[in-house]
Amino acid sequence: MVDIIEDLGKKAPRYSMKHRNLIEGYARKGAIDYHEKTEKSYDLGKFFTNFYEFYIYAAYIGVYTENPLPLSNDYETRTFGVPMRDWTSNDSFPSLQYLWMVTMVTARLDLNALEDMNDKEVEAEMLKIKDRIEAYANGGFEFINSKIKENPAFFDDEDCFVKLLKEVE
Amino acid sequence: MIIKSIAVQDFQCYSGPLDSNIFEFKPGLNVIIGDNGSGKSKLYDAFYWLLYDKVFNSSTRSFEPTSHVGINLASDKAKASAQIGEFVEVIVQLLLLDQSDKGSVPTEYLLTRSIRLEKIKETDDFSDPSCWKIDSLSITKVEMKDILNFKPMPESGSFDRIVKLLLPPDMEPYLWFQGEQVDSLIDFKNEDSLTKAIDVLSGINIFDNYIEIATKVAKQANESYNREEREKLRLNNSAKENLLEKEKLEKLIDKEKDNLILIIDNLETAEQRKEELLGKIEDAKELEKLKINLESAKGEINQAQSLLNDGRRNFNNNLFRKKWLLRNAGKFSVQFEQMQKKYDERREDIKIERKLELQQEEARKHKLPENVPNRQYLEEMLNEKKCYLCDRSFIVGDPAHTYLSNVLERTKKKKVSYTDFLKQDIKKNIQDLYSNAYTISNYAIPRVDESIQEELEKLDNLQATIENKKQAYSTIEEKLNHLLTTGSVSQEDAKNIVRSFRESDDSKDRFVQNKFETEARLKQYKERLSIINRELKSSFGGKMNPDTLEKKEILDDFLEIALSTRDLVYEEQIKLIEELANTHFYQMTRENTSVQGKIILEKRGKSHMPKNVDENGVELTSINDSNIILIKLATILAIVSAKGGTEHHPLITDAPTSKFSDNYTIGFCKTISEIFNQSIIISYDFYHNIMLRERLLKEIENLGSVIVIEPSQPENQRMNRIDLSTKISSLN
């Protein structure tokens, strides 16, 4: 018997190295220590406190723009080396879980069929969900990149990523 | 004695022969005008070198003998153009006119000082001392003009004699000074400074000698009186005790008197200090207050900035914390709800279908074989080990018992669970996902836009707060700068002034208390001594040797007279200086439109401090820097005029008016032009200030020569000093 939430949590989605600079440009690599006054994400000009949050953000952009873009073989792909269950803080876990739900909806996952599958088959389905999350994130990164090219000044404001959400509603 | 001219040859920036560097002066006010770096100070140095064989070293702020200055005395241009074996001769020459003997023809003297440098080696650096051989001593020469020609004066010491005629040594500091020396020349806080001036006028030091002698002899007379008195009382027992107590009391009185002098001295110092600070304390307190306000405003800005930074940093965290990220994702929750509903319905259907199938299967399994009694009888039969049909007994383990047991076991009803007919159960997972989605879509997502707006407003408000606080900071800073520019206190001094004022105030209170206590003790000791003295007198009938008594009384009086005469003369001279200083102060300030007032030199302890008061003695203003310099200059002029030096000696001063406004500068020039037969001032003030220069030329009646000096090269192009010479041009 497979716990699908637990199974999804064990998976580590990949990203295209094509977007590595973008990710590093806007997100901090590690977690932020808010007590450390000398190095703050904001002070470093980073909008996201870690790579994972930017990844989740990009996936939602991919969802909102209905632009799932499967990872291509043209670029090397990598994971962050950490499964999704360990990406999150109390703040971001509900948003990640919501993303799983959204992906299941858009993938039109047959929940009843799932219950008729054996463990391996269920795990394969969850792998497809993970692939779809990757595709959304990839599409989201592509969108952000094109937005940067089109209007670099857009990203000068501290609320740019909030404004972007309004643009893609 | 007046100076007719000074000529210099190859002296520092004055390169060229004597006739190309000549300054001619007339009776009245002569002014040499020049920019910074034009050679004004070098001219002052040339005067000094000629008269005293020393040159002022600006880096050590002291006068150095010619031997220390060495080849630097000579102009670079002359040194650079000299060949090996050639000489550079530095010469300064002063032409004087002595008119002191009114009955006879005025006498002209020519004073010359020179020194020679011989070039002995050629190197790239002409300033290298090893290239030069310099005379060990400068040579002086005095010539006196007979009817037509100058002839050397053969008497030894005639050079010094003429210099002393020009500038008598006791008056020299007041006749010849630089602007920056004025402050220390007349230092009102320092008793010695005024005493020195008064000594020039009245020889006050002679009274100090009288006091010293009178103290010594009065002490001797008193000691012999006491000795005799003790001798007379030696055999009287009660007198003995009184004598012992008398000696003890006298010692105590001396000690307390010393204490009192010390306390009064300290009290005066504290009062004087407090008085000095009084004019500055308000500014200092205000400055301190503004500094604290400024610090506090800075702290508030930093705090608000820190809140703004935190707010900005946390702003994007709200994408997750406040679920802003999901603002467009509400519809998926609805879709998932439908999915879940379908799933649940389908799941129920499947459950029913499967259950039915199972029941049929169960029913099939549950059916007992033909001729077997029903389940209840079968269980009873197996329990009782007896067949109800054939009435035979069983033995556990025989074939019939085993068969019936198996039949019963096989057809037993099982409890059916969902997993019996489905491979997975994701119901809980789906419920969890839905529960999360429900909370977010119903509570977080509908508030997202409002929440974003609130956060943006919060940031805007913080930004506005910072702007306001910065504005407040600027206002305080402006006030602070204004106070620093116009007030009497610098930022560094303010704290010290406030502290010193408090300390002086505390010290003053403490010394007043000490003084009161000491005076009370002294009074007590004196009263007791007086009683003892009366008792002693009665014990020997007051029969002392008349000579001893007379000597004691006369010498006590002598001491008293010496002390009071000295005080009297000192105070008289102070009054004289005050009166003459007021005359000059009035002359110097008459151009000014503000109320002039009068200077009084108020006794403060041992010194005298100037105060500017109106005709009723009410203090007009606290005295600022330029007022104090003006008062000091008036005092210097008072000393010279009291001594009668204005007619016979020239005043030579460098930059005396650098701290003055135009009116004060003109006032000073007018005053010295009126009171001195001749004066020479060297000044920067008239160089760029053309209006002031025009006023000088128009308004000074007794004007001598006005000369402008300019370097041959502007200062910013003066990389190579070997072409440097000084251009001298007369304006009138």
C-alpha cells in the first residue's frame, strides 16, 4: 500500500541547468538565518530565501500560464539533491502540498484507478506527477526569463514577483 | 626714528640685487599688501634677520639663528644660477631717519646685515648643502650720513645701539608683533602678562623687591621681639603655659592664613573659570542638547530603516507565509473538490459492487453440504462430540470429526474490509490534500490582495516615516551647524565646557564653604591669641625693651606700606591702561554701527578681565573673538602710548587684522595712522578685497606708502622655484 503524499515527498524534482543562473540570481542557496545580521537575502538582492521556494514559485507560474514545458535533453538537468519533503518550512509546506493537488487536478489523475493499482504502478503514477511539476517549473522559469529579457526594469522593484502573479492571473 | 626703506638682496623669495627689492616708507601708515605665499612673511623675516640675526621657522614656531637656517636664507634663483667658485650674497639693508633731537638736523643711519655663500660643487640639486660653503657669521655694518655720504660708524656696539633706539627692548614686543601673537602678548587670564606690561610702564618690579626686603626684615624684628618676650616670661609658670599656647596658636594662625590664601586663590580661579565659561555655557548646553537630539534622531532613522529592511525582506516571504503565491489557484481547489466527490461516489459504487460480489462468493462458500445439519447443530455436535443424526459419539481426530470441523471452518463468515477488494487506500491522502486546499482557498486566497495592499502600505508608511525623520534630522543638523558657525563653542569643546562649568560651579561652592570654615577658625584662634597676649602682657607688666618694640612696629609698617604701595601703583597703571585702551578702542570702533560701549578691566582675583559695558556699567554683550583681539590691540596701543613710544618708534605688525570685519580693519588703520608717527603693517586683507583697498586709499589721512607684492609666478605654477622672484609695486 502506497501513501501517495509520502511518496511524492520522497521525490526530488529536476531543473534545467539553463535556468541555474536565473535561480541563483533571485534566490539564496541555503536557508536564511534571520539572526545573522550581516548577510540577509534582501540585502544580497535576493528575493527568495532559498532555491526551493523559487522553484515552487516558478511551478505556479507554469500552472497559471498553462505552460508545462517538459525538461528537454538539450540541457543537463539536476536536482537540488534534496527530496521535496525536506524543502519546506511551516510557511511553504501548505503551498507545496497545494501544488501537488493542483498537479493532480491538471493531470486529471484517476484517483479510483490509482486504488486499483499495485504499489509499483502507483509509484509510477506519482513519478508522472513529479515530472509534471518539473514541467510547470521549467515553463515558469522560461516565462520569467522572457519577462526579464522583455523588461529588465520590471525586476528592480521589491514587489516584482507579486506583480508578476497579477500579470498571469 | 622712522624707517625710510628696507632693501633686500637674494633673501629667500626676494631674488635679485638690493635696488630691485626695495620698499620705501614714509611717515604715517605704510601698508604692504600681498596674497598668501607672496612673500609677506619673508619680508617680516628680512626685518627680523637684519635686526636680530634670527629667522622665524614656521614649522617649529620659533626663531632660529642664521647658523641653523644656513643656505635656506638665500634665494633659490640665485643659488640655481651660481657657478662653481661664485658667491651668492644675501643682504638686508635698512635706512633709518632719526629726528629725536628736534634742535638739530635729522640723522640718517644705514644698517646692513649680509652673509655669503660660495658654490663649491655642482650637483643636480642646487639646494644640497654640500655644494655650498657658507660664512660662519653674518656681517653687520652701520653707516651714518654726513652731509652727502654714508660713512661707517667706527664705534663697536653702534649697530645694537641703533637697533635699541629703533625698538627699545622693553617695548619691542608691543611695537613689533604678528597678529597671531596678540593673544598671548596680552593674556588677561595671566597676571604675569599684565604685570610685565605694567613693569614696562612703571617699573612695578621694584616694589616686588621692596616687599621681599620688607617681609624679610619684619620677620626678623618680630622674631627678636618674640625671643625677648619669651625670655621675660621664662620663670613664670602660668606664663609658660600661655607662651606654649601662644606659639601653638601662632603656628595654627599661620597655617590657616596659608590655607586661606590657597582657598581664596582656588576660589578665584574657579570663579574666573566659571565666568569665562558663562558666555559659552548656553551655546554649549544647546550644542549638547542638539547633539543628543541628533543622535536620537539618527537612532530613530536607523530603527525605522531596520524595520523597513525587515519589511522588504519579509515582503517576498509572504508569497508563502500569507499564501500570496496561490492568489490565482483557487479554481483548482474547486476542481479537486469535484474530483474528490467523483472519487468518493465511484469509490462507494465500487465498494457496493465488490461487496455484492463478495457476498455471493460468501454465500457460495457458506452453503453446507447436503444432509449436514445447520451450523448451530453442527457446532453443538462437535462440542458434545456426538452426532445428533446417528447418535454416535466422536473421538477427536477421527475422520468424521475432522471432516465436520473442516466443513464448519470453511463456511465460517468472514469480516469484510475495503482492502479485501481494492489494492490501495488513498482516502486519507485525498482527505489531507483537500483539507489543506479547503483551508487555503477559503481563508487565505480571498484575503491575498487585501494582504498585499496592507503590506505595501506598511512599507510606504515606513518609508514616509524615514523621510520625516530624515527631515527632522536635517533641521537639527542645520541648527547645530548654525550654532557652530555663529556660536562661541566648537563641537569638540561643548561637552568639556558643560562638564567644566559644572565642575567649576561645584568647586566654587566647595571653596566658599572652606573659606567660611577657615575664616571662622582663624577668627577663633585670633581671639584666643588676643586673650593670651593680654594675659602675657599683664604677667610681665608689658615692660619690653622700647628699641625692640619700636623696631618691630616700624618694620611691620614698612611691610604694610610696601604692599599697599605696590597695589596702589599696580591699580593706577591698570587705570591708565584702561583709560588709554578705551581711547584707542573708541577710535578703532567708531566706524562700526553697533553700540561700542566701554572697556573696563575688572579685577578678578589676581588678574584683570576685560568687560564691555555701557555708560552705567551694565555689560553689553559677551565678548567674541574679534572683540577680544580688538581690546588686546587697544591695550597694546595703550601700553605704547603710555610709555610715549608712538612718536619715536615705528609700529611694525604682520596680519594684525586677519580676524576683523572691514570696519574694524579700517578703524585699526585709522587709529594707528593717527597715534604713531610711523607704522608699517603687512596684510592680506586688502589683496582681494578691492573695496577695502579703496577705503584704505581714500579714508586714511596720514597714509604713507601702499605697496603690493606679488610672486613672479602664481603659486599653482610654482613647481620650479628657481625662476621665483618678487614683484614690488607701489599703489600711491
